[in-house]
Amino acid sequence: MAALGIVAALTAEARALGAARRRGASLSSLRDGALLAVTGMGCEAAAQGARQLAAAGCRALLSWGLAGALDPALAPGAILVPEEVVLQSSGRRLRASPGWRERVLCAIAAHRPLEHGVLLTSARPLAAAADKATAFRESGAAAVDMESFAVAEVAHAHGLDFLAVRVIVDRATDEVPHALEGVARPSGDLAIGRLLLRLLAEPSSLTKVARLARCYRAAQRSLRGVAASGALLAFSSG
């Protein structure tokens, strides 16, 4: 029985944990014994993966991966371990397990830059800087993703520990180009061919995509650093 279940939307996020999802498998095991669900983007997919992990006997659920900054002070590669997550559509809030969170913060504080605050979960990508600014003003959240609230909801419903660890990839002022919309398949893989075709049709997006690629590399370094620290396994019922 795995103690820790990890939900990642994208295969690229899962690779930082040292393993990608096996083709055709709904769950896969990591070297440390944790179970991984690569779900694809969005709350519905994340909730399904979280329920599978709960059914498999996991005692703690982790929402893992990338996020977009809402707070203009956050730079790519910054690590957010939020105290709570909030659903944009309703304003509902759920807290992370404080004992587990403190253990993770202590384990990685000496090595990586950490940020505190609230994580917003949105039903759609916030690609425009104006949309991010509005979300920041209305929610006060530091960053935004599309899955963490759903994972928290499943964890709370099953009496499991919950934590989100999200690394900033795009700044609050970054405009995410249209060429990147819809390039993530439901499986969590990226449709690179589709992206290349869009860049050929819209070469003006190339500069923005190249800048975001540099941000992505910084974010991946932080994800790998957190994974390598072993901090994620320090969950508790606190």
C-alpha cells in the first residue's frame, strides 16, 4: 500500500519526480514507493486521479507541478507551498495539512527559494496579463493552477492529508501566446507537432515562446530540486 499519492497534470511535470507515467497505465509507482497519477489538465481530470489514488490506499495526496504567477513579485522557479487553495468560481477555500506543510518547508528552505500564500484554482488557463491582474486583485492569491482545489477536495472528503507544491513558470506580466493553447493532450503529454505547426503559421509568437521556454527550464530545476530533497514524503497527520 502506497502512503503518498501524487497528482500531476502533465507528463513533463511528472518527469521531475524521476518517472513518467507508463503508457496505458492509470497509476504508476515511483522509486520511493509513492503512487503517481498523470491526469491531464483541469479539475475533473485531477479529481478522477485523486480518487484513484485514494482507492489504492494512499494516506496523503499531493498536487504537484507548475503554476502561473498572479503576484508580480514572483519569478520563474519560485516554489509555492500554499497554506490553502481557493476555487475561483465559488471562492471556497480548503487548507493544506499544516504538519506536512511545515515539514516540507523545513526540508527545502535551506536549498530553494520558497513563497507563502494562497493558490487559486481556475477552470481555464489565465494567459493574459490583464486576467492575471484581475484574479490577483479579486482573490489575493499568489499563483494559479487548474487542479489543486480538486485534489484538496478529494483528500478532505476521504480524511487524507493534502498538500500542494507548485513552481512558478510564467510571471504575472507574461502574456502566454495563443500558440501554446491546447497543446497539452488529455493524457498529459504535449503535442509538440501541433505547437510547431502553430509557430510556423504564427511566427510572431516565437519570441514569446522562447522566453517562456527559459522560464520553464528554471521551473523544472526547482521541481527537480524539491523532488530530490525527499521532502515530499515527510507527511504527517498534522
